[in-house]
Amino acid sequence: MVDISLIAMATGFVLILIGLYGALTNGNLLRMIVAFTVADAGVNLVLVSVGYMRGRTAPILDSAVPAAEAVARIIDPVPQALVLTAIVIGLGVTALMLAYAYRLYEAKGTLDIAKFSELKW
Amino acid sequence: MKVELESRIVEGPEVVGVEPALDLQGKALPAVQPGAYSRTVTLMPRAELERRMVKGPDGVEFEVEPLRDYYCEAGPTVMPAAYLKIVEDLFNWARSRSIWILGFGTGCGAIEMRPLMTPRFDAYRFGIQWRPTPRQANLFVISGYLSVKTLKRAIRCYEQMQNPKYVVGLGSCTINGGMYWDSYNTIKRLDDYLPVDVYIAGCMPRPEALLQGFEDLKKLIRAGKAEGANQYAERFDWYKANQKQIIHDWDMPDYNW
Amino acid sequence: MPFDWMKIPYALLTLFIVFNFGMLLNALIQKIGARVGRRYGVPIWQNYADLIKNYGLRSSITHGVMYYLGPVFRLTGGVGLLLFVPTIYGSEMFSNLSFAGDLILALYFVFFGTLGMALGAGESGHPNAAIGITRGLSQVTAAELPFALAVFSVALQYQTFSITDIVAVQQAGFTSWTLFTNPLAVAAAMLSFLGSMMRPPFDVVLAPQEIPIGPPTEYHSSYLALMQTNRAIFPIAKIVLYMSLFFGGAASWPVFFLKVFAIYMVSVLVGVAFPRFRVEQSIRWFLIWAVPLGVLSIVLV
Amino acid sequence: MRELYARLKERCALGELTQQRPNLGFVTLPREQLRQALTHLRDSEGYTHLVLLTAVDWLEDGQFQLTYLLSHRTQGRDFGLRVLIPRMDAEMDSIHDLWPTAATYQRELREMFGIQFPGSPGVNDDFILEGWTGMPPYRRDFDTKRFSEENYNHRPGRETRDPTTYMKQQLYPGGL
Amino acid sequence: MVSALYILAAALGAAFLLGLLREERRGLAYGLTLAALGFMTWVSATWVWAFATTALPPVEIFTAGTPPPFAINLRMGMGEAALTLLVNLVGLASALYLKETLLQLGRRAMAVLLIAIMALAGLILTRDLFNLFVFMELMAISTAGLILLSADSRALGAGFKYLIVSQVVSVLLLIGIIFAYHVTGTLNIDGMAQAPALLATGIGAIAAFLILIALIAELKPFPANGWALDIYESAHPAYGAIFSAASGAAVIFAVDKVLPIGGAAWLPVATGVGIATFLFSNLLALPQTNDRRLLGYSSVGQIGLVLAVVGQRDVLGEAYGFIAFGLLVSNAVAKAGLFWLSGTIEQRGLTAWAVLRQRPLALFAFVTFLCVLVGLPPFPGFYAKWELARLLAGEGRMALLAAILLGTLIEAGYLFRWFGYAIKREPEAAAEGPRMQGAGLATGWNRALPIAAALVAAWGLGFLWGDLSGRGNLLLALPLLFALAFLVLDWLPAWVKNTLAIGGLTGFFLLTWQEYDPLRLIFAAIFLIGGSVILLASYETKGRRIGFYPSAMLMYAGLVMLIRATDAFGFFAAWELLTLGSYFLILRGKHSEPHALSYILFSLGGAFAILAGFALAGQGAVHLPLDGLAKVAEPLAPWVFVLLALGFMTKTASVGVHIWLPGAHAEAETDVSPMVSGILLKAGLYGFLVLLMSMGSQRLHGVELTHVLLWIGALSALVGNLMAVFQEDAKRLLAYSSIGQMGYALFGLALMNHLGWLMAIMFIINHYVYKSMLFLSVGGVAKRTGTRDMYRMGGLVKLMPLSFIAVLIGIIAISGVPPLSGFGGRWITYNALLDSEVRLPIVILFLAGPIAFLYLFRLIHTVFLGQLKDEHRRIKEAPFWIVLPQMIYVAVLLVVAVVPGLVLRHVDNYLDRFFPQGGLEWTGTVISSNYGYWNPISIMVIVGVIFATLFAWLLFVNRRAQPVKQFNIVFSGERPFRPETTHFAWNFFAPYRKALGFLTTPLATRFWEGITDLLHNAGDLVRRLYTGNGQTYAYHLLAFVVAVYLIRLGA
């Protein structure tokens, strides 16, 4: 039986590739942002899947998982922490990109990335 | 009348009444002449000899007067012979043995000078040779007719030769105009303009005649009688007046050093 | 070093002999040229008459200081060159002032007169003078090269720059002349000699009809006389150099006269037979024909 | 030559053809058509060389006759165009733009005949006569003898002999 | 000491506080921002001070109270402290610089700025990989925010492109981090580095690859760096400063930290990527016309260079920090300064920087930054480069060294071209009416202050690096200090400075002359006393002559330091100093901009060859005494010889590398031409002397290298002389003649025998004297006539007799005609030739000899003889101060002509040390060799007597001569028309051109032009890669990643 973490990881990578492919092939700013969001999701999925251990529980120390047993019962908490941070950061970046896209559209009335190439060479 | 660019000739519209002219046979030409010449020409000084204002590299303007600034203004002086008679005799001997002719053929007579260099006549054996520059020559052979235009050059060349210097007039044209006696443009008497030592008559004189003429010149030199240069200096004003009488556009200093 | 004052009259004696020899020789050369053209030619004393006449001219002009000094430079160059080279081998009397320097001094002193003359002619302001000088200088750069190479080859051969020493080696006999021991160098030098004698085919510098005799076109009277004096001395002085380096030198005056005459005749013979080269033609001629000989001579020596 | 004349006649109003030699002909034409004819001859007929440009003074008719002589180099033919212009205030169009050498001829004609060529380069510069102010000497109403007598010193005693009689006397003193 | 954590805390806290403030309280907000940045700066400064003064070990900071891997830890060490100080300082200064913008945009912008600085500091401090990622994302976000500070609307696009790239990078980084963590079980960088085996294979290797490539991608490697260039071009210059100086430094430090986890295999990758980036960025910068984009290319390149150095850490050992930091701070200081400067300039073209001419101090800052960037002494980059070269050569990594030097040369090319524009060109926008003072410049104290700070920092760091180098601080060298003092004294009138300068030069000579051996004494005398004599002519210039004295004295300082140098470092430093000084001097000429550029390029190229040569010779040894060159062993020695000789040849302008000289010498000012010709050229000969003295002759592939030099010398003599013949410009003629003369001297040295060297020395002395004299004389004439074209002059002999005498004497001396001193040179030459085995080059030398006559005669004839022109009729003699040195030279030439032994005898004796055979004999007045003899006094007397006698005779015969004027010449019966048409001067040697003109085909010029065109066109072509499309940039990035991966696989 295939490990769920592997499935998750594979899905994650597929998402990343889809995301990157989308970002690299779509000229529309919004589509690119969406594509990057997809890729971000994929990354996050991979992150989580790496930290996953079969049969263990979330690394939340509460009554269900006393601190003393934590090491044996919870999954690796670090990726969890990382993924949380990464999600936050991804959110920030996505928001910033959207803001940029908005202002770019305001400036030129288009969302085509190829139109924003005054700076070159 | 329109003045051409850079032209030194200004033409006026004045109509001159023309007297009845004679043609070459002496017959009177028709009195009423359709299309008589109706222009007069005023001579202007040559542009390059005119005074001009010039700006120096430092921005200061000043006047340049070419005839004064570019030419020596001094006149010719009579040059005394050597103090010692014996030295002057030696010099006269050397002068007579070393006659350097200016290579300037003024007219058709120049063609008779060429044979002198050939084996047939070989003037070199008499100490005669040709120099390309008046500075080094001391004999000026006016070889034939002299047009007014050439006279100007001849005067310059003569004045640029060094004292003592000799002039030989070659052919009838230099004596009385010869076959050009009625020409509007050749001089008739060379000795009005330059001090002539020897005339060689003929039209043309043969090389033998030339050699004979040179021998006569040598005798004059040896005898100390060929003082044309000093004569020119002495009677400079007379010569100059004669020259200027026919050279209307005198465009050089009075004496060309 | 104590100076031997007797050298001065001796040197003047040499000068006197060479001057008269040169005057006569020049006339003789003219006469030979005339005879080639089936003319009678000038009298043998013609040059004296010309010289006296020019000194005796009453008037002269001057264009400025350098113009005035030009002929002085020229004649100083000639006289100096003559006196810096020992004329007669083995004779204390006619070793002149050669104590001042060796072959190289003579080689470079040649230019002294040229330079002064060029400056003097330049100050005359006459364009033909400048044109003549440019031609002369241009030609000299190519014409002197084979000579310089030949001289160097000879110096290499004898391992000395002392003219006396070079002559001494050649005095051993007819076959020890450089002409036979180093023929390539002599050939190069003699070709160069043609170029330096201002005779056809290398006389475009003077070109009387084209640029009325070029550099001296403004010179006359006593200036010209000084230059004529130089014309009697300078070629001889130069030939003395050739004679000493290549043709065994001269141990006595008769040999001297003979050899100088013979060497001079080389340029005359060529001169009467060939028409004039343009400057660039003569430069190419020297570079193509004479320089390789010189190069070979220093490589093979 | 006839063909040439015929061809030229199609373009310009020509006078009669005067054929002096098989390879030399002259024709007179109006002044206005000269340039056209010259251009045609030069560019289409091969008469590329301007041999000379000269003038004849027809004093009695009050006209100058200008002759433009052209040459065909390869065929060895010459063709002259003649133009008559009035003597009074004589003026002619310059053709220095067709043949640069024409400028020199025109300069000479200006000096010797007083014919003006406006626009020709240097046409008013001295050519032979430096400082000449009077009537141009080649005009037939110019009296050269009188000019000479008035302007130059003459050496007295000059005789004029008729060469034929003089030589007869010299060679055959006894008479024939 | 305050914990380093407060750096981050202060920024964060202030950013939060800013959020609490009301929008209107902008002044307060701005004060708060400045305070926070000031505090951060202070903290890092205290740390730097602590590390610098005490042997403090690096301090670890555990954020959660536990050591890693259980918590994030930070580290504060010397490097971290210094870099945070740098980042904070740049941040503070930029905040100051941005005053108007920040006040206008309000607290949010300030908060973003604080966050950006905090992120950079964090990037430097953290030792945790994920934390690193977080800081990088913070940096990205804040960067994207700060880009919007710009008024340039195009910045929006640039920001978005950046975000795209940073998204890709973050994907790569995150995946890498998580798998690295997965493999090693830790996120601590040091922890990972300690488990290299885990990261060497399989997933670990890929993880390490992803981490490193992501970080490297942040460094803007070629070609994945189009986005960065767009940012540089469009962002606010203050942000450009941060982006270049701070971000670059922080990320490169991060890479340096993380690199160990990849293991040693990653070092070559870093080097490769770095050097490729360095080379290509500089290449692509060549065709740039936008100043900020140019700076961007340069920044990218410099970071690439540091990355390459990072990759070489394995061989650099202890010097690693010194080198890497040296390069890093050089770039940081210079770029920050330049970006700030660019903010004061309104137009964007390179020529727009000409407005800086209105502010000498700003101009000084500009040139300082350029020198810092190129790594010229006395700045840190110079020391760093020296050490780098030394160590690289010691390890045999010559290819890398060559690449670095080539890149630097290209960089110097476009930077100095830019400087030339700024000094010489008119600003492009000059069309709109008269220019106002300060037009095109936006200044203010808040802008000036950061620039001034960068300026001070540049010099301070120069001093610091000099101290750290352990080689003697250049900034403490007396000559250099003397030269720099003139910077401070520049407000004085010129004559005061001139007196000071002359006093300084002569004084220094008097103080030190006993320390030199005879050879060096000659050079010292030429440099110092000779320099003083030429400086006499400088009294002629009135006013203050801003910039002249510092430049001139810098050159003299370099020259003096050159002869005083005992080791390779000192020699090289002096070489660069004199090059720099002379470059500024040459640049002062009216039309000298392109020539000065080619001069500095050839000189720097030569200098780099010298650097490489010394490095190769030293084989990594810390100190290389100059005479240590003699000990260099066989396989290396010839290469060292070739490199050094190449370097020196650029200075002596030997054929092939001579093309800079004519323009540079001809276009220089009147008194500068003799300096750069008579004096500066001798530096190259001195180099050759040192080289040949210590290394002797070497064989490479069986070719005797001195023979090659012989040929080069002879060909230089020929080509120089021949080119001189065809010049119309008097000063160009003299300049070409210098090439020829230097050829002679080189030939003499390369003969490698006693007399050959003596000849070279003679040429060195003579050339100094007569070339200085001629340049002054011609300069004086040019000053009076207002032209340098000889055909426009003529007939000046009567009006300028003294100048004429100088030229006359000079000509006789050069041409070697007895009795003047030139003859001695020829005499020795012939004897030297006879002494040697050389044959064929002699032919060329002999051919060159008489050609000198041609140009010399042309010089004197067309200027002084012939026909005087209308407009020159009232010309006066050259000014007194220009004539005075000429007369001194005339006297010297006459004295040397009569008693050459005065100098030569000592040199002759001294040379016995090197060549015991073949010296000269000095008996009484006679000088004799093995082959001949020569008596200068006799010659002088004999020639004098003959001349005087004949002159007297002529005077007697010719006493009645009539002086005439210039048109009284026989002119074939005609009268000269005008002087212009009578003066034969133009194309003077037309027949010679017909015969030998083909030899003057400018092959060398074509060759070098071909190379520069090739570089330029290549740069122009390659930069089309950057299409401006953000997506393309992402492709570039992926392609870069894949390419590096494949290369890694292949390796």
C-alpha cells in the first residue's frame, strides 16, 4: 500500500510543476499569480508530507498528547511550523503580487506581462 | 554692369565716341559702325596686394600692407668696383670667362639659344652656361619680341639678378620692334626699359651671330665697360617711368630684390 | 693632452691640395661628360673662373640668419669631414685631425652640412627649396641605408671603427682590399655612393628645369661661392672615406689622386648613361637592389 | 555628315550645311538653339571634344560670328556650329558647364573681342593682356598701328621694304 | 555590549510603533525611523569595535534559550558585525537620502524600509536555514515594496518581475530546505555542514543543490539576472544603493554561510558562476548608456567576482576574509556612493554626469568611487586584488586570474569612459538655453551627507586595508601624502602650488639622492629635478588650475615610489599610482578624452600583466623582493618575463601597444606634454631595467626573449619615426617621435651588453632633455599661433628666435649630428651593436635612423622657416616661463655635449657590475671603446673653429648684403601670391608617402579597434537576452538552474 505521505508528496510535486508550467506559459498577470499560488500549495503539501509519520498525531501538546509522550506520538513538528510560516509568507507575497497586478493594470490597462518590457537590455 | 566675383576689373557703361578707324590697308572703315565698343575698364589694385585687416591668434586686429610687409622697399644702389684695380681686373676676367645665362626665353629667339648647347656650337667652352634662377645668372638674353606681359616678368627677373649683370638683346624685335613694329602689345625698344649691353641683330640671328655677340660682350666686360647694373641704378627713375608707362597695372614693388 | 700645433698647417695643406684637386677634378668630370656628348667641354680651369666671379659679385641679399649661415654650415661640413678622416695612410702629416673621432664621427658629420644647408634654404622661403630638400632627405633615407650597412659590415669584419686600422689591414696587398674580402658590402656601398653624388639618375633633388635647382635656388654671389668651394671638397672627402674603407686607402698622393678619380668615375659613368629617377622610384630602387646586398653583407661577414 | 545634319535638323532650325571636307562641316543656327544642339552632339552623336571656340568680327554686318568646333574622336570628324550675335554689347551664353575648357576660350574672347559670357568662371580675369583698359584689340575697329605709335617709343630710322622686291634686289642686283 | 538581537528587535519594534502612529505625524515617524536605524547602526558598530579591539570569539545567540537544532540561533562574529554595520549604515544613509520621499509617502514606506534593513541584518546573522528563508522572503517582500519608492513608473514592472523570480526561487529553496531537513534532521546550517555525507548523495544532494542554487540565484548570476538590472535601472537611487551595497553583501554572506553544506564540490561551481557573471556583466555593460543600468551591470558583476572569490576560499586561507571583504566593501561603498550621486543628477545618460563639473567635490567623490570600484591604490580593492592574484597564481589558477583581470579591465574601460564623458562632454540636455549654475543637479544636505560619508568611508577603508595588508600602508607613504595634500590645498592660486610642488620635488631629491645607486639616481634626477624644470613652465598658467596639481603630484609620487620600491608590491602600487595620476593629467587636455581613455586602458592592461607576472613569480610567497625575480625558476621564468615585459611595453608605447601615445601626448596641455613624454615614458624603461637586471635574458620555446625585445625595439623605432614623418600636427609628430626614441632605448637595453645599456641610459637622458624642450617649444608656438597644424605656421624664426634655437639645438641633438650630445648616443650605439651578436634588427634600426631627419626637418622648417602668415605677423616670443626651461635644456645639452663623462662615466663604472666586459675607457678627454674612440671636446673645438673662420670670411665677402623680406624670392618671374600658397608645408613628404607610405598602415589601431568593436558588439548582442519580459527572466532562471545541475552532473 502506498504511503499516504508519498501520495501527498507526489501530488505536491505535480502541483508545483503545474504551477510553474502555468506561470511560465501564461502571459496574463492574474493567471501567473494563480499559477504561483498553485505552486505554493504544492510546496506546502510537499513540506507537510515530508514531516508526516504514519500513525502519529498532530504536534499539538494538549490533553490528548501529553508532553511526556510527545516525542513518540506526534509527527515531526518542524515541518508543520515551517509550513505555517510558508503559508503566511506565501499569502503575503501573493497579496503583494496582486497589489502589483492591480497597479500595473491601472498604469497600462493591460495584464499582459509582455507589455511591461520597457526596461530591457 | 555686374561685377564678377573676385574680378579686379570694373566695367562702366560709358559710351566712348570712336573716331573712324583705318583697316590694315589704310582704307577708312565705314564711318557708322554698328556695334562700336562701348565699355570702359577701370583698373583696380590686385586683391592680394591690397591692405587688409587681419586678426591675430590673440584676437588683436592689425593692418597688413603686403607691399610694405612682404617686400623689401629699398631701391637699387650703385655698387662700386673693387678697391684695387688689379682685383677688379681679375674679377672682370673671371666675369668674362664665366657667363651664366638666365634660362628664360622671352620670345621666338629662344629657339636659337638651344643650338648653343649642342656639340655643333658648344658655348660651354667659352665659359657660358645656363642657370635656372636669376639669382645665380648674370646675363639676361632677351630672346626676341617682348610683349608687355612678358616685360613685367623680364623686369622682375632682371632686378633679381646680382650686380654686375648684363643684358643682350637678341633679334630685330628688341631693337626696333622688328616685324612687330605695329603690334599693340610688344615693346619696340628694349633699351628704354632695361640697360642693354649688346644687341645682336637679325631675324633670327644665327648661333654664330650669338657667339659673336657674346664675344663682344666679353670684351666689354673685360674692359670694365659693361656696367649696366649700375647704370640701371643711376637712371632708376627714368627706367621705372618708361616701364610704368606701358605697364598699366604695375602690381609689384618698384624694385624687385 | 698636449696639442700638436703643427697639425694645423698640415691640415691646411691637405685642405689646399684637396681643394685644388677637387676643382680640377670637377672640371675634368664635366669635360668627360661633354666628350660623351661629343662636345669639347669647359676649359680645365673653368671652375676657378666661376668661383672667382661668384666671390667677386658686388651685390647680394640675405633672407635671414639661417640663410646666411646655411653655406657656412655646408662648407664646415665638407671641411670638417675631410679633416676628420686621415687622407694619406701612414703619413703623420696628412692624418689631419682624425684624433677627434673615428669612422662614426665621419659618418655622422656628413649630415652637418646637409642639415645647415637645408635650414638655410628653408629660411629663404622659396617653395622650390623646400621641395628640393624634401626630395633630398627622402632619397637620403634610402640611399644611406646600404652605406650604413656596408660600413657596419666592414667594422664587423675588422672589429674596429678606426679608419687607420681598417686601412692598415688593407695595405697588405691588392687582394686584401675590402673590395675582395667583402665584395657584398662594397657593392652595397657603391650603389649607395651613386645616390649620394647628386648625379643622374639620382639628381631629382636639383632638377634644374622642374624646381630650379631646388635647395640652392635662392643662393648666389658669395653664398654660392662657398657652396662651390664645398663642391670641390665634399665629394673628395666622401670618396676618401670610401677609398679608405673599401679600396685599400692611399699611402701616397698619386695613389690618392688615382683612386679618388676612379671612384668618382663610377658615378659619372652611371650618370651619363641613365635618365633621372623620381624620388619614390629611387627609394624603391635602393630598397630593392642595394639594401639586400647590405643585409647580406652584415649577415655573412 | 549629311545624316548628322538631317538628324540635327529635326531638332533645331539649322542654316545650310557648309561641307568643307568630307569630315568637316559647318552649320549656322540661332543662338537659342545652340545649347540644345551642342548637348545633342556631345551626348548622342559622340562629338565629345570641343576643339575650339572662336569669333569672327563681321564689322560691316555689325555681328560677331562664334564658331564652336566639335570633334568626333573615333570617326575623326569635325563639326562646327556657328552662331551670329550682334556686335553691340555683345553677349553670349556660357557653355563652361558642358565643356570646362570652354571657360578659357570664353575668357580669351572676352578679352580680345569684348564678348561677355556671364557666369563663366574667371571670365573677367586677365588672359594675355594685363592691365588692358581700352578697346579689345581683336575687334576690327581697333587700329593697332595707331595704338602702337601712340603707346610705344619707336626707334627712328626703321625702313619697311617689300620682301619680294628687296630679295630680288639682293639676289639679282642686275635685275632679271 | 548590546545583544545583536536588538538590531532586529529595534527595526521590528520601530516598524510596529510606526503602525501605531497617526498618518499625519510624518516628521515624528521619520525621526523614529532614523532613530531606529541609528540605534541599529550603533549596535553593530559597538560589535565591530569590540571584535576589532579584543580577541573576542564569535558570540552565539540562542533565541529560544536552547542551542540548535531545537531553536533558531544567530551568530555575531567579526564578519557579521562588519556586514550588519555596512547594511545598517547604508540603510541609515539611504533613509536620510530618502527624506523627501519618505515624508511624502508616510509611515508605511518607512516601515518597509526598516523591515528591509532588518531582513538583511537577519540574513547575515541567522544560522538557521529556514530562518534564512524567512528573512529572504521578507527581503523580497520589502524589496518589492521599496521599488515602489521610485517615481519611475517602469519600476512597477520591474518589481513584478522580481516577484516572479523570487517566487520560483522560494519554491526551490523551500523544497531544498525541507528535504535537507529530512535527510539531516536539523535546520541549523552548521549542523548540516557537519553531515556532509548525508547531503552528498541522493535526495540530500538534490536538496543541497536546490538550496544553494536558490541562494545563488538571489545573487543575480548571469544570465538569470535581467530582473535585477531592471530594478537597478528603475528603482530610486537610494534603494539602488541598498540593493547593491546592502542586499548584495547580505546575500553573498548567506551564500558563504550555506556553501559548506554543499561540500567542496560546490566551490568550483560558485567560482564558475561568479566569474561568468563577472565577465558577462562587464561585457554587457559596455554598450550601456543609462547610468543606473550601467551601475546595475557593474554591481551584478562585482557580486559575481566576490562569489568567485568565495568559491576560491579553499586556496585563499587566512587572506580569504581580507580579499572577500575588500572586494565586497569596495563595491558597497562605491556603489552606494555612485547610486546616491546618480540621484542628484536629473538626466539619465552617461554624459549627463557632466553636470558634476559644477561641483568639484562631487566630481572628486565620483572619481574616488570609480577608483575604488576598479581597485586602484590606495583603496581596499587594490590590496584585495594583489592578495588574490598572489594566492591564485601560487595555486596555479592562472586562467581564473586572467578572467578576473580581463573582467576588471573591461569594467575599468566603461567606468573611465564614463568619467571621461563627465569631465569632457557637454551634457545632452544642453539645448534648452543657457545653463544655470547647479542646473541638472539636485542637491541638498541630506543627499550630500550620505555621499560624503561614502567618500570618507572609501578613504578610511583604504587606510584600514592598507593597515591590514601588512605591506606598509600606501596612505602613509610620504610622496603619496604630499600629492594628496594638494587636494586639500587646491584652493590656493596656481603659482603658490607650483612653488610648493617644485620645492617638494627638489627637496625630496636633495633629501634622498644619496640613497640611490647611479642608475636609480639618473631616474630620480629625471623624475624629480627634471620634473621641477618642467614645472617651471607651469608658472605660465594663471588662476587656480583646479585639479592639475593633485594629478601631477600623484604621477610624480608614483614615479618616486617606483624607484624607491624594493618589493613587487611597492613597485606595482607605485605603477598604478603613476598611471592614475598621469591619466588625470592627460585627461585635462582639450580634446583628450578618447586618448586618455585608451591610455588608461592600455596602462591598466599592462599593469594587470605586471600583476600577473609578479604573482606568477612570487608563487604565493607573501613578499617578493624585486631582486627575487632573479630566483624564479625555469618553467615559470620566461612567462614571468613575458608578462612583465608586456606590462612595461604598454608604458614605453612599443609598437603594437603604442596607439594610445600620439593622441595622449599631443592633446595634453603645453606643460603636461613634456611631463608625460619626457618623464612618464621613462617609467616603462625603468621597469625594463629592473626586469633585465634581475632576470637577464630568458628563453621561451627556444626563442631568446631579449631578441624579441630587440625586434620590438627596432620596429618601434621604425614605425614611430615613419609615422612622425607624415603628421601635420606638430605635437603628434613629437609624440610619434617618442615612440621611436623609446624603441631605441628598448633596443639598447635588450642588447644585454655594457654599451647597449649605456646607450639606453644616454637615450633616456637625452630623450628627457630634448623631448621636453621640443614639446615646450612647440607648445609655446602653438599657444601663440593658436594652432598645432604645422602648415598653418611658418616663418616664425624672426619672431620667436628663442623657441627656434631650442628646436634647432633639439634637432641637432636628436639626429645625432656632431658636435652635440646626440652624437655620443649614436657612437655608443654603433659600438654596442658591434659588441653584440645581433644582425638583422640592426637593419631596421639603421633604416629608422635617417628617417628621424625627415620629421625633424619638417618640424623646424614648416614652423620656423618658410613663409610667415598674415595673422602671425605680430606674434610675440613664447611666454617667459615656457622659454626659461627650454634655455635650461639648451645649456644642459651643450654641457653634456662637451663633457658627457659628467654623467656617463659613473653609469659606465656602475654597469661593470652587470657586464664586466666591454666598458668604455676614459682617458683625459678621449673616450674609447674596444673598437673606436671619440673626443667630444676636440670635435666641439674643431667644428667651432672651422665654422667661425668660414663665417668670418663670408661676413667679409658679403658685407654689403641687402636684407630682404619674405616675398623677395625668385618665383619664375612671377610674384608670390600669398604666404599660404607660397609656404610648402602640407603633405611635406608626399614622395616618401608614395614610396614607403604603405608601412604606416595602421595595423595596430585596426587590431585594437577590432577587439573593442568585437567586445562592444558582443555585449550588444548578448544583452538582447534581456527582453524585458518577466516570464523570459523566469525561463532564464530555470535554464540557469538546469544548466548548473547538468554541469554539476558532468563534473
